[in-house]
Amino acid sequence: MGGIPVTALTAEMERPALWQVDDEVRKFGNWILVWVVLANIGFAAMWFSGAPPRHMEIVYAGLAGLVVKRMPFAIRYLAFVGILTFSTLKFVGGLFNLDMSSLFYSLQFFAEIKPSNSFDYIAGAVTIFGVMILAFKLLRRDTDFARPWLIIAAAGAFVSLAGVDLWMGRDMRGHYFRAAPEGALFGSATGDSGFAARADGKRHLVLIVVEAMGLPKDNPEMAKLLFAPLVDNAAVQARYDFKRGTAPYYNSTTAGEIRELCGRWGDYYDLLDRKDSGCLPNVLAKKGYDTLAMHSFTGSFFKREQWYPNIGFAKREFGMDMMKAGAEKCGGVFPGACDRQIPKQIAAKLKAAQKPTFLYWLTLNSHLPVPSGLNLNVDNCERVSAFLKAEFPQICRQFAIYHDIQTALADEITATDFPDADILLVGDHMPPYFDRHHRTQFDPGHVPWLYLRRKDEADKGAAMR
């Protein structure tokens, strides 16, 4: 009887093996699409605008994908969501110079902020949610390839992508994840300016830490405008001597507070249940000063109502107290009292003081992102600089807030009934812009300060002659 030729039968038997190779490649492609492309595309889209380095997160995603590629869908999807969440948190930590432990600790305060007031945060949330939905669909495809050369190719893909990420961020090294290394040389505005040494009981001392006030770098317009409402004011010049400088910074706002108030690197965690007698408020209290801390946001945020007393602040006032005293509410991601109206309250407190006072104020409204509207008075920021409005619109809005604070401060401290006081303004950290265009306008390692030293009577007499 006739039959299939042996050669044809052999070819037919070999055909499934060829189809198997094609099937392996298809599975490999499914895997690449999820664990190399989808896991990183949202972050890679910001390579050209600037973003924290995340080469290790790319490697972690690839390794996780290889480990779970043959596991059930539910495990693969949970692994993807976990990697995406980790990558997002690391990205945010990089922007705000927070390590993961600090960032996780900060998450407990998330309910106190309003990210919905920022388009940036909304866009980021929508992108992440969209990636998760797409991953839910794509991970239902088979990704269980097994051929060794395909596994090597997968590793090569995510390692190569990590290398690209490292190369793309080569000019932004030092701008992210700034934690104080062991033995880092310490510096602070309160120490270097001589501000703390003026505590002789004859004058008030006012320390103002300005949220996200960075040191301009290679930008003459920003350098000129930074303290202009004070240093270019003839009335301020007549009453105060100026001294300017810079201070190194690490980490975020609370670390900047510890730098200026306690004269050391660190953060507030170890102050929640212990006192530090070496912090400036405690030192000044022992010299007979009243001590008052003011912050335009809530006292529960970063537990300031808890650790401020432990460093020596006998009195504390927060956003609600300031609004009850007449300040308007300003919006943003961190809605609170309008900073531009607080100098008037500071002046009133010092005029009513019965003894020398150390008054500390941490501002709020210049916290990034600074949105338009919301009573922040930033929509027409060209009033400060048409150049910044055209070239750096986000910086323009932030400088409008600096300008309003300093203009209000100048009005108060030049009034004839404003008492003798030394005033020090200093930034906590550079503004954490995510895009290279804005972020590179600031020094990545230093913040500026301006010391207004009240002229003695002899100084004023010499100035009049």
C-alpha cells in the first residue's frame, strides 16, 4: 500500500520543533514588553527633561520578571505592581532627597496634603494607573520562555536599558539622593553668619527658613532677584547691615531645620521622645529668651508639634492659629496660611513681647509644585521677572512667592515702631524640580542665606554723617 515517503514524514515530525522555537520567541517578546518596556516607559519618557537615576530599579524589574515568568498570573501581576510601586517611591524619594526609610516614614502624613491641587501629581497618578491596567492585560499572555539564549538576551535587554539610564543622567549626578555622608563637613547659616552669637538679650532674633529656596547657579537674573526686595530697599539698608553666604544641605526640609536649629546633620526622628539641650531654642531659653516657633502648615505634619518643644520652643503656632489671627488660606499641595501675610503677625508679636524673643518661622507656599491660582498670587509672576516667566515659568511662580514674603517683611522691619531685631533668612534645600531645565538652575549642594544685622546706634550715627 502507498504511504507517506520517509523524507516527508521526517520533515513533518520536525515541524513542531520549528514552531516551538517561534513560540519561545513569542513568549520572550511578551516578557520584554512587560518587564523591560512597560515597567520603565513612564520613567524613561522623562529622560530628556530630567529625572532621578533609576538604573538599579530597571535591573530589579528585569530580575523579578525572570523569577516569576513561569508562575501563575496572580503572582506575576502582584510582582509587577510591587516593582512599579517600589520604582515610583524611589523616584519620588530621589526628587525630594529622601532615602527609602525616610520616605516610608513620611507616607503616614499623606492624608494631610492635597496632591489633587497639582497637575503634575494628577498626571503621574493617571500614568501609573494606566500602566497597571495595561499590565493586567499583557501579563495574561504566556511569558514562560526557557531557552538559555533567550534568557541571556532578556538579561542583556534590561542591563542595556539600565546603562542607557545611567548615561542619560550623567550630567545630573549630585542632584538626587543627597544624604549626609559620614564625616561630611558641617555648615549652617545660624552658625556661619554670627546670628546665634548675637544673643545678648538686647534684641530679638528672627530665623526664617524659606521652603525650597535654592542657590541660583549660572543664572544672573535669579541671583539678582533672590533677595532683591530686602537688599535693594533703601529703608532696609539704613537700618540693617547685610551679610550673605551659603550653607551645605542634605535631605529634605526637616533635615534643614535640624541643621539650622540644632547645629548638626540629622533629622527629627530621634527628637520625638527626647530633648536636645544643645539646640538653639534651648540655648537661648537658658539665656532668658522667649522662644516661639511658627509654621504655616499643620503641626501634626512631620510631628512638629511633638518635637518642637523638645528642642526648646515654649510656644508653637501653626497654620490654623495664623488664619485665626487674620491670615488668608493659600492652596497648593500643602494648603495652609498665606506666607505673605505672616510678617505682619511676626511684627505684632515682637512689638508686644515683654522680653527678648527668638522667633522661628518655617514658610510653606513655595513648596513644589507651585500651582497657578489658589490665592498664591503667582499667576502674574512676570511682575517679578518677564525673563523667568518666559524661560522658567515654574521658577517664576516660586520667585513670586519669595518676592511677596520679602516685600511684606521689608515693610514691617522698616516701620518706626519695629523693635530691634536681627533677622536671618535661609533655604532648607534646593527646589526639587523633576525636569533638568528647571533643576539645573540651582546649585545641587548649597542653599543661600541672608543675614540682616540690626545696626547699633553708633552704626546708625556714622551712616547719617
